[in-house]
Amino acid sequence: MEPAPRVSGLRPRLHFTPRAGRVGDLFGVLATDGMYHVYYEHRPDAGGVTGWGYATSDDLVLWTERQVVPPPADLGCGTVFAGPGGPTLFFTRAGGGVMRAVADPGRPGWRTDPAEPLISAPPGGVSDLSDPYVFPADGGWRMLLGGRTGGDAGAVVQYRSDDLINWTCDGILVAARSWGCPRLFPLDGAWVLLVNDGAGEEAYAIGDYDGRGFTARSWGVFGRGRLGPAATFLDVAGRRCALARLGEEAAPPGSAWAGTFTLPWILSVRDERLLASPHPHLDHYLINGATGLSAFGGEVRDHGELILTMPAGGETLVLTDADIIEVTVEGVSGLGAARRPLPGPPGARVGRFGSGAPGKSGGHAWT
């Protein structure tokens, strides 16, 4: 029997997509008064000025798009967090320098505060500071920035502050390849460092952090299939969660939804590995069945065509929505994401596959 014709460009049911344009860099997610607020770079379909987008949700699954506003300065990558006076966003200005923007209560938009860069030049031996990530520590604040130390070598540089305005450099937190978008957070008795290697791979380290230095005990790959840098946050129940952008590189030609959010995932550390599992708020939306998908030994296939490879492990979970799939494997680090044309109307479907091989007990396929 011939497979059903494929249709690309369907609007996802659960993966957030703006009414017009696409999701660019993901600044972060805040939980406030029982609601979730996601902040992101909004990229127009063609030409125009990139803006800052904002959406809200009460369950991390269905999002309501709010007003897109102009950025307060030349846009660079950044991160949002709950500051003492409300949402605060640190970002790198085009041409260099770390800026701070605050959201005025009751008014749309952002304003720079102060108007000049907080960090205007990198420390000696480091260049190209970018991707600020700010988090509370030891009664004050820490800022991580990706940088370069010459050639292909990279580093994560740390700064500290007591007031979120005056920053002192602590030096290099960890050095290795060319890294961007560093994020550091405690989880299950350890510290986790997430970095993007500049080649579309999201890596992580499990280790120890003493406020000034980070010592890695193990390294692994978190994102597979051109998954963008993940924003991590705590949900209202205190669980460490992750939301990421599905990169444009993963989109089929002509897809209208090249930049979207992933679905929400809960992170955990087990046996020195960073694991992802579906957020329980997804349970209400899931139905079984996705014609033609199969998963054996970490290989996910659509009508026999290999569309994503994950390391072999335990049960494989495959979640599909329009032309998007997201995959996790029990006991294996991280999350995989890909796109494929999907026959039929869009909708969220989930399937669980055993860990065997084709023709053996434990292998499964949908037909």
C-alpha cells in the first residue's frame, strides 16, 4: 500500500508559534502568580525590525501570544529572570557590551536601565563576550557569559554583583571549546552546566560549583537534531523544567513554522546523566497513534526513513505535533527533535516503544 501523501507547513497544535513571523532566541520563562510568562526574540517573516515577543500560559502547554514590542537597543542574545523590581532582561548589544532592560509595571515594552552598558569590555585574554545568563547566589547575583580565548578555544566567564548594576569579573569559570549560551543551575544534589557548542549541539556537564569555579565530573549531549539552546526554569511545583526553540535548520523547505517552542520537559540527574521527561501537564492533551513511525535501538523512522538517531536505551517516547517530533529515550541523556511531513490533520500524539530490535520482543512500530 502506498503511504498517505504528506503535508508540510501545518500549524502545530501544542508547539507555540506566533501568529506572524517566528520564534528566534528564547530569553526565558518566569512563573508569577500561578501563570507562566515566556519572553523571546520575534523575527519577522521577511525584512522589518526584530522585536521582543511575550506569551502567557497557565499550564506551559497552551500559550496566549501577547504584544510584540521593539527592543530598547540593538538586539543581541540575552536572558530574563525575576529581578527585585520585576522581569529583568540582560542582553548583549550589537557591537559589544552587556545591557540591562526592565519591564515597566502596567506598560508594554522595556527600557534600558541604565542607558549605558554595564560591562563594556571583556577581561584580558578574552574576546567576544555574549549570551549573558544571570542567577542568584550567596545573597547576590552571578552572570555567566560565553567568550573566546583565541582560535577555536572558548570559555565561560563569570561576573558577580550585589545590586545587578555594578559587576566584578571572577575570571574564567570553565574553558574548552567555543561555547555560547551558558546556563548553570542546581539539580538533584549536583550542579548542571548547559552550553551550546556553536555547531548546533547542546552539551551539558554535571559537576560541583563553589560560587567561583565549576568542576565537571561528566559531560554529555543534551540536544540532538538541531535543538536550540534550552531555557531552564522552576515551575510552580518547584520542578526544574526546560523549554527550547526548534531551530530553523530543522525545518523542511517551505515550512511556515520554522521557529517554534518545544513542549515542556522536566529535567533530572541520574547516574551523572541529565535526563528529560514530559511535563505532567501534557497528559491531558496526548492521544495514541502516529501512522508509520517506528523506534528501535534509538533509531526513529517514518515509513522506514531514518529521521532521528538517539542513543539506545530503555523505553523510547515519541511525541508528534503537525510536522514536529520530539523524542526521549529512558535512561539516555537529553532530548531529540526533528521535523517531518505528517499525513492528516495536526494533533498531538504520543507513542511508547520498547527497547528491543525489529522482529524481537520489545521492539514496536505503529502501522
